[in-house]
Amino acid sequence: MNFIFYILLFSLFPFIVHSQVKLEKISPKISNLWGIAIINKDEILVTQRSGNLYRLNVFNKNISKIEGAPKVYNSGQGGLLDIAFEKENNVQRVYLCLSKVIASNQSSTAIYSYNFKNDKLTNKKVMFISNKTSSSGRHFGCRLAIKNEFIFATLGDRGAREDSQNSKNHSGSIIKILKNGNQYNNKAFINSLPEIYSLGHRNPQGLSFDLSKNILWAHEHGPQGGDELNIVLKGKNYGWPKVTFGKEYGSGRKIGMGTSLPGYEDPKYVWVPSIAPSGMIVYGGNMFPKFKNKIILGSLKYKRLHILSLKDEKVVDEKIFLENKIGRIRDIEEISDGSLIIINDEYDGGVYRLYK
């Protein structure tokens, strides 16, 4: 069941010095994995879109199913999506972003928190429920990032693109809420919903803090081209669907009013054609020195990693790595030794570790 690839990096990734690294599958086959959370130096939690949550030891490969995971709207791109974990005052907490069942064919994007102990989720607290209910199985967003007492989360437009410009609608926004569940008003836009932090997003599938610079990076899927990498700032509008590099599927017709307009934030980087970007980190470890302070993100479409070098918050170089070695890469995280944990979201997918 487990296997190891030995990869000569100089042949695939020229700026790394000659060295062998290992790519090892460390889990059994699990279909449609979606999110990863690191819980200690040895273990991770991974979500399965259908609604299961697993604890996995990265080194001895022991795996167990967590009790108490919520029922989810498992349809299309919806289900049990991202996860975040933290430990404070010896209390372990898990935060889940998911598609909440509203009716038999309706869902809203929601965030729950739980206490986590002895492989059980308890003391459920509803942190957030989107005010947009939809039968669409598309564009949930649902990536989480924690900083201090706040949770940031991405919300897709659910396929209703004009909602992304409506500050009275959560869809197509990035929100910022308090971890303790108390109400908080960002006051990001005049008369907007209090949770909204930024507007104009289509389907953001990556969210990660560069804590050393206090920068929140996000990327999102564009239609038929126009995937974007952005720095997320309070009260800014990122344009969708008024400003975009993307075009209509099939016809290739122009969308919106252009690729750059006053009053809308320009992306820091654009992919045309689309790569369908997925989970993202800013690498801070020592195992791969040449990755240091670079953005690493997965591509669902091309089944590979993209390594982005930055200067003054701009992308100055992009390298491709692990193409067609894992499959559709859905998420990536860094554990304490600097190795990378990567998940494949295909039917025969699983969890992989990249290390030296």
C-alpha cells in the first residue's frame, strides 16, 4: 500500500542542488480528501469531502477516524472542506468549514468549532453561517486561516457571480470573525454585513498568512483563464465579475469591463490558462532551504506544485515541481521538521509526505 518515489531534484527543479528527496504515500486509499491541519510534530488531521475526519501519524502511519464530525451537504464541490487546529491553555480546538445542509437540495457555507480530545469532537459551536442558501454544488471557497483571536475564511460565489459585488451577501467574499464566536464588525464597507472583510472573489481555494510580514495571501479560480493570486486587505474589492482576466467558458467572450480598473485591486499574479490552484503555504522550514519564504501551491488541473519566488510582494519567478507524481493536489501543509504533507483529492487519493 505505501510506496516511496526517489526523485532527483536537479532533473525536475534546476535551482535545487543535487539531492535525493523521497515522496511517500503515508495513508491508505481515501477518496476526495480536502483539508489538512497539523496537530503536533507527528500527527495531522485530514478531512474527507463526504464528511469524515481522520487522524494520521505521519511517521508510523497509524490512522483513526474521528467521532463527532458534522453531517454535510455532500454534493458537487460541497461537503466537509477545510480544517484548522490550535491548542491554547491545554485545550485543543478544531475549526471546520463545511457545506451545511439547509434542506434536501440546499446548503449554506458554515464554520463550526469543537473541542478535540480522545479522537472525538465535542462542544460544537456554530461560528458562522452564510446568509446565502443555494442548491448549487459549485464555488464554496471554504479555506481557513487563523491569526491571533481571528479566523479568516474564503467564501465562493456559489455560481451566482453578481453576488460577489453585493456587500449584503456573504457569497464571493473573504470574512473575518472572532474565534470565540462573539460578534465582530469589520466595518470594511459602508452598510455591509459585519463579517465581510473583502469583496469581489469568485472561488478562493487558497488562503495563507506570511506571519513574518503580516501578509494574508489568497488565490482564486477564474473562468477559462484568469486564476489570481492576491494580497487580501480590509475593505478592498478584487473585482469579480466586473474586473477579470477570465473569459466565458466555451465561447471565450470577455467578462466584465476589463482587467484593471480604478477602485478595484489588481492581482499580484495571474495564470492564463488556468491552473486551478488549490491549497497554499508560505514555506518557513529548513528541510528545503531553496523553498524558504516562497509560496508553494497545488494545481488541480495540472497535478503539480507551483513554487513562487517573491520580491517586494510580487512574484518574480515560478517553478513547477512534482508534475503528475501525485494526481490532483488539493492541499499542502508543512510539519515541524520541514517536510511537506500533500493530499490528492481523487477517488483513489491519499496523503503523501515529501522529505529528505
